[in-house]
Amino acid sequence: MPHEIWRVNVQTQELRREPVPEAWQHWGGRGLIARILLDEVPPSADPLGPYNRLIFAPGLLGGHMLSSADRVSVGGKSPLTGTVKEANAGGQTGLALARLGIRALIVEDGAPEGLWVLHISAQGARFDPADDLSGLGVYETAARLRERYGKNIAAAVIGPAGERRMRAAAILHLDKDGVPGRASARGGLGALMGSRGLKAVVVDRQGGSPPPLADPEAFRSLQKRYNQALLAHPQTHTYHDYGTAAMVAMCNAFGGLPTRGFSQGQFEGADAIGGEALREMILARGGEGNPSHACMAGCIILCSNVFPDAGGRTVVSPLEYETIALMGSNLGLDDLETIARLNWHANDIGVDTIEVGAALGVAARGGLWSFGDGAAALGLMDEIRRATPLGRILGNGAVATGQAFGVLQVPAVKGQAIAAYDPRAIKGTGVTYATSPQGADHTAGLTIRAKIDHLKPEGQVAVSRRAQVAMAAYDTLGICIFAGFGLSTAPDLIPALLRARYGWEVGEDVLTRLGEGTIRLERAFNRRVGFGPADDRIPEWMTHEPLPPHHTVFDVPPDELDGIFADLGP
Amino acid sequence: MPHEIWRVNVQTQELRREPVPEAWQHWGGRGLIARILLDEVPPSADPLGPYNRLIFAPGLLGGHMLSSADRVSVGGKSPLTGTVKEANAGGQTGLALARLGIRALIVEDGAPEGLWVLHISAQGARFDPADDLSGLGVYETAARLRERYGKNIAAAVIGPAGERRMRAAAILHLDKDGVPGRASARGGLGALMGSRGLKAVVVDRQGGSPPPLADPEAFRSLQKRYNQALLAHPQTHTYHDYGTAAMVAMCNAFGGLPTRGFSQGQFEGADAIGGEALREMILARGGEGNPSHACMAGCIILCSNVFPDAGGRTVVSPLEYETIALMGSNLGLDDLETIARLNWHANDIGVDTIEVGAALGVAARGGLWSFGDGAAALGLMDEIRRATPLGRILGNGAVATGQAFGVLQVPAVKGQAIAAYDPRAIKGTGVTYATSPQGADHTAGLTIRAKIDHLKPEGQVAVSRRAQVAMAAYDTLGICIFAGFGLSTAPDLIPALLRARYGWEVGEDVLTRLGEGTIRLERAFNRRVGFGPADDRIPEWMTHEPLPPHHTVFDVPPDELDGIFADLGP
């Protein structure tokens, strides 16, 4: 298949297929999204208005089932933050787009009449009426799409939250088993998709083929080395056995586990919701449960899981650390099954578990309900589903909730909720929250594994910068960070894979160049929108309200924050 | 009395009285607020957090009962917009502060326990417990304050909206008759006051005296000329007879009267809610009604009014154009009594009628209620009063309401609702909305009386700039714009008054210098917060959705907007 940009206009329902412009050719995934936004979206564009773009882009190494390298990046100007936004996910969407030779699918214009499924295949693009799917949950929608279009489709789906343009709305992708559990969660991209009248983007990769290789033999030999490097790393096995939930114990030990609305850093119920408890419960319950599941074809890490109820029937898949923290300890809940049910509702409604978990925590601090009351939390999810006024507040995220209920202690940067590492205890990740062009986002540069005293302000900016640059590079390649541990032991692999795939002359600094280049583009976009140093800050209250048990505040000096990317443009 | 800065700390409940710093001495009112914010508030301060300031400042010419020159400026970093914010009002607060020799009352720190009345008098400042006033409406609060502290107090009061930190919360000042009808309405300053635990600031001017005069004889003779100039201008008499409501017919004729959520520029019911109808109804109903009322001692214009019900009992005072438009035509309501009742509720709850009127319009566009249903509109005011989730959404203003209900057509700039002149029909005022450092605000520079084709983009930037500079100067002097018509016929008066008051050597350019200087300070503050050219824009939808009946869009070119204050710093 040729490499192309596909543009669909939701007003005219026309598709234009274009060659990849010269300036875009060396970009994929997150970097390509930044490049497109900078080139095509006016800085003052309303994120939900007609001048924004909704973009789907596989990474540079997508399309070959390289382990965990088929992530899809989704992006646009964020309805939640107003910044550049990229939210990548596993599942099948990335692979399917790459197999059709689509470097980026750009959805143009807004506010069409009705609700539609955008169907993408080797035959082109078409819009199928989807008014019958209006208001349906993500799971039911996914089931109907698979009935209608076949079991092997990839699909990106929104729930009622996205249709209603809630700012916490996510886009859910089908995983390799057809379960819509992989989320482009952050930044309200579900609302952007809803504003385009799209209930789903279905991608049928039949008739497609893997992208061409400049040196097929070298690529296949590198693929073997790549798998060996992954399997040789102990962290890969931790993910295989415990998934991301292993982080509960680690973050709790550091005193950075968000607990009861970010008022504490350790949770007395941490053991009950940690990786070992999760694995034991899944194994004991059996049935459809699975502690080691792959979200995409070809992945050999298997960090995902399937969480069953007592009868062995699936409650949700996957159940991951960020959700366990934001909807568990952060809400004072120590019961994995309740957390799993909250997670299922969030997926089905189509909202970000981090953003809504943080919003529920803010609401509890505002006296709306009591921490630890699982039934009340489930009731609030139902408010979001029914789009009551209260549900609309919560569905617009933590900042909207803090505003509505007069709560100052809102954990958010640039309008986006902080993830499951309190910045007062894991200060390098705090630097990432503050300075990432994406708003608060742990996936933009997590530092908890860095060899540094996380409680001290010294050295955190350097640690965060390294992590942020690496993540921007992986997100541009389409590679899951969980492959990064193995890859770090073989730094020649990525450049060699890019040479074998594209024939590019790239050296071992290519990761740095891709990462720095991506952040440079993203910062340029944000700067044009009007973001600047004053926005690169941890919430003020976290600089003067100490976090138990270590009683630290976030105290990385502002001028150090301002210098983090000073070499990458204003 | 000496000229002093009074600083009260809401945590320690201490007062510090300080001489006016050199750099602040030539500033008053709005200009002084900008200077203080720039000097003392860190740009990233949470508006409701401890590092913001709440400032009350009379204007430079306050304290002498010069007609309509005793307005009070209230300011801080805005909870609604995040920008610099000054909202001035009539009533007695300005005069009382000036009589006590207070150039600025600066409220420091935040989040104290309990609710308080800050009592200011010649004896100093004290905090009286006010928990018994918690949740009370503004009118009942005002009555109790006058019982407790005497009939001659000045007072600035918040309602339940301010206590709950709603972003549309206003501060209501007692007028010369003790009625809390003069609002520092815009920018959510009531929420800032609520976050300081202050239900009211009571100012008892007993024992105070008029500020010293450098040349008393000249001042008194100028005062006579000033009054003559005002009385000689025909506009003064229009205001006397019809108040601001005369604007209904004018703006409707231009096709710029906000109608049904800013979807139309002419209202079929305009005659029924215009100045003549209002005057006739007040005169016909008699009783407590009064078409020509003064909000402050000494004013000879009498633009205010008292609107009575059929039995002659006061419904609200005053009933003004912005409210008639935003809560009348903008909501499809053509019944003055319903509008007056909405106004009373807004005052009593303590919210800005413009912001909440705009929010109700957005809610109607979102399908929450039907335009023209007065009972439904009154019911929504009750939701705000009871602080239901829906009421909290509406009480946070037009942008929050648009977000909650997925409505793109939100009339707001920098988070603040556009006032009663649609920018697509009165384009010079659109330039003001876009470029004022205050966010959308007609009082920052109204252009509807300029001799220009309001539908054409040409020349609007120059017209808006002149108006904005003049208004910033009047707001710094403490003078009501309605005196400006008369003053414009005698351009030597203001400089002569300043010479007689302070002994300053100022020439006829002093208005320009004060106005430009104020805007320069405000822009400097905003720039540090992170606002820039991309924020100086009319909402995107107004640039592509034409406004009936003239079917124009807002099309003043962005680069012209960006140039408006280019000479006043970045």
C-alpha cells in the first residue's frame, strides 16, 4: 500500500487521499500529530469547533506486529486543556491503519447532522448512519459494530459522554479480542470525536498489507533481537505476572499513592488492591479471568488482564494501576471488585478513569459524598451516564468539579487531572506534570523508577526531561513504554529498525532527536495558543499543603521548571 | 485624614496601616488595582488561593461628592477569567473609604475559619463573627447590617453565591438609601470575597473627612463648572428620564440587541422592555417607584430607578439596560416585571446579571428550558440559590454552562460573558470585548455612540482604543462614564480638578496618560499570567455564524486586534 494521508470531511462526507507531505514524512504517531496541528489548526480554534482536527496516526514502526509497537496515537487540540493533545492506546486500531497504508487519518470540519460510523477500508471511506447507536454504551456499541462489520474489524468508539461532549470523554479501541478496553483516555478526545458526529471509526484492514521494508531481511532479524531483549528484562516478567498493578505497592512505599482526594500519600488498604492481591484474586476466581493478557496482536509482554467476578465472568479488562489508584485509594476504596465495576462503567460511558476518579475525589472533598462509600461512587457514575446536571459536572473533569463545588484542592495541571503519583512525593513526575505540553500526564514522563531521592527537589528536572524526551520518542514510534525497559539494554535496536524499515540514515541519537523534536513542535503549538511559563506549574495548593506521611510540598523551583526545555524554543 | 493603604489579613485578623508607596501615589481606583496586582500577586496564583489580593479602592477624585465621582473599584485576580480584574460600582463604599483616608483596602491571605464582617472605621479594622449571616440573601444581610451597625454605613456584601465561590458571584454595595443594588458584578469577585471568609465589608465613615485639597477655592469653583457641564449635555437628561434602558431601542435599531442566546440581533418585544415603556410603567404604578434616582450622594444625573410592582411596592432598584437585555431579550422575555424579578433574585443571591443571563441563554440553546418561559427562568434562579448541581453550573457562568451542556455558541471572551451589544453588529464594542484586559466587558469601552458604521470592520480598532483609554481613565478617577458626556465638552476640567485636589502639574493629556498607563499595567499583569494575542479574540463561532437581521459576522482582522495596544508594551 502507498503511504498516504487520508482526509475525511464530516460535512461533505468526502475522502481525499494525499501523498505524505515532505515535512511530515519523518514523523509518525505523536510527533506527526503535533506537526499537523501546528500546520493546520489556528491557535484560537475552539477545540469543538470546525477548525480543529481529529487525527488518528499509527507510529513510525507500526504495521509489522513488532511487539507492543502498534499503538495508535489520537490527537487534536484538547477540549479539556486547550493544548496540543495526543493520547495513544493499544488495541488494533494502529495496526489496521498502518496495514492500509494510512500514516494519518485526519477528520476535518464539525457539527454535522446526525450520528455516523466512519468506515475505513481498502475500498476507501464511507459514512454509515448510526443514529440507532445514539446514547449506547461502548460495550454494546462494540458488539453491534462487530455484528455489522465483522469480528476482525478494528474500531475506535465513543460512549454517551463523548456524544454529549463531556470534557473527560475518552475514545475506546477494540483490543485483539474485540473488547473495547484500550483507551485514548486523556484530554477529552472523545468529546472532539462526538463533536464530529462520529460514534465510531471502524477500520477493516482486509486487503491491506504490512508497510514496505527497505531491508526485509535485516528487519526480521532485528525483530528477533528485539523480542529477545524484551524477554531478557526482568521488568517484562513483572508486567507479565502482575500488570501495572505492581505499582500500587511501590508508589505506596514512596508515600505517593493518591489517597482520599490527594490528601494522603499512603493508603491503609494498599495491600488489598495491589498487584499480588489482584493476581491471586484473578487466579482464584478462574473462569474468564486472566492475569496475563495481550491487548494487541504480537505483544509478548502481556501486561493486560481480565478481571472476573466471583462466578468467573468478566467484570472488566484490563484493570490497571492508574484506575486502581484514582478510583481506589483516591476514593478511599479498598475493594478490587468495586474498583473494577467503576472501571467498567467508565469504559462503557466512555470517560477517562483518571479524570473522573480525580473528579470524584474532588467531589468528596467538597462534601458531595463520603470517601470509601463504593455504592455512592457507583451512583455518581450513573449520574454521568444519565447526564444529569451533577453527572455533567463530574463528566467535565476535576477542574469543573472543583469549580462547581468550590473546592480549591484540585489536582490538575493545564486543566487535566494529575495521575497516580502525587507530585509532592514523586517530584520528578511532578516536573513532568507541570511542564509536559500535554498537561498533567504520567505517560509523558514517569520518573518513579529513576535512581533519585523522589522527595528532594534537586535533580528532578533533569530526570523528568530524560523521561519526557524518551516518551515522546516512543509515542512517535508507536512503541509501548513497557518495551522500553528491554530496549534500553540494546540502544542500537531502534535506529537499526528504522534503517531497515525506511532506509533512513539515523544514528543512536534518533530517539533523542525524535523526542526533542516532538516536544519542540508541541511547545510551539501551545505557545501560539497562549500557554507559557505561568501554566507550567503544579497546583498552588500542593506547594503549601504538605502531603503525609512525608509532609513534603512540591518545591522544585519555578525557574528550574522554566528552564527544562529552554533549548527547544520559547 | 492621612492618605494610607490599609492591609487586613483574614488569618491573623490584623490591620496594618501604611503610607502610600511612592509608585502608587498617582494611581487610584482601577489603575491602582492594576499596580497592586502587578506588584504583589504572583502570576500563577490561584484566584481563590491565599496569594491573591482582594482590593477596594476609591478613585483619584473620590471623597468630595463630586457628581458621580465616588465610585469604588474592587479588584483582584479574577476567579472567572484569571486576568486582572476591576469592577467598579456606585453606592456609598467609595465615598466612605475616601473619607477615612483609605486609598486602598487590601485584603490578604485566604481560607480562614468561619464567616466574618470586616468592619472599617476611623477606629481601625475589626472582624466580627458573622456565622449567623451564612447563606442569607444580600437584601436580608444588608438589613441586618444596618440594624447592627447603623443606617449610615456603607457596605459591600456577598450572597450565597459568593459564599459558595461561584464564578459569577458579585459584590453588592449599598446605595445612598441603604439598598444593596450597586454591583461590582463582573469577574467573580464575590467568589474571591467569599474565599476570604467575608460576608460583608462595612465602612463607617463617621469621624472621617473629605480628602485634603491643594487649592480648596479652585476646587469648589471647578465643582460648579463640572455640574454645569453635566447639566448642559442632552445625554444627561436622557439618563435622567429613561436611565440606561434607553439603550434598548438604540441597540435594537442597530440589530445588535442580544436575543435568544445571541442568535438574533433584533427582538420583536423590544418596545415592551425599552426605556419609554419602563418609564411609563414606573410612573403609572407610582408608589415607591421612581424613574430618576441617584445611586450615590451628590449625583445630579439620576440614571438609576426604582421599579415597583402593580401595588407600588419596590421590586428591584435599579433595573438597567444590561439586565433588561441579558435577562430579557436574550432569554426571549418581553415582560419587564419578570425581568425585574429575575434581577432581584440575582442581586439577592449575589450574582452578575450579565453572566447569569448569558448562562441561561446558553442553557436554553442547550435544550434545558425554552426561551420566553419566565417561570422556568425564575426556577433556574432558584436552582442557583439552592446551589443544586444545576445551580452550581449556571452560577459558574456562561462558559461553565456551555461546557456542561455541550453548547458551542457561548458568548464569552477570556471566560467572561459578552454584554448587551452583539459584537457582530456593534463591531467596535466587539474589539473592546476581544482586547480589553478585563475580558468581555462593555464598560471597558462602549462604542455604540461613535460616528461609524458599526457593521463594517474598518476603523473599529481606533474607535475601541479611544473608548478603552477614556474608560480606563474614568475608572481610575472614580468617575461614572455618564459624567463623561458632559466632561467631553470641557476637556480642561479633569486636569484642573486634579491640580486643585493634589497640586499635581498635569495637562490636558492627563486622561490619556491615566488610561494608557492603566491598560499598560493590566496588560503586563495578564501577560505574566500567560494571556496573549490568541486570547484577544471574539468567540470563534461569531466569526462564522452570521447574526440576523444584518447577517454579519465579526470580521475585524486578528492582526488589527493584535495591534490595538502594541505601543503599550508586549
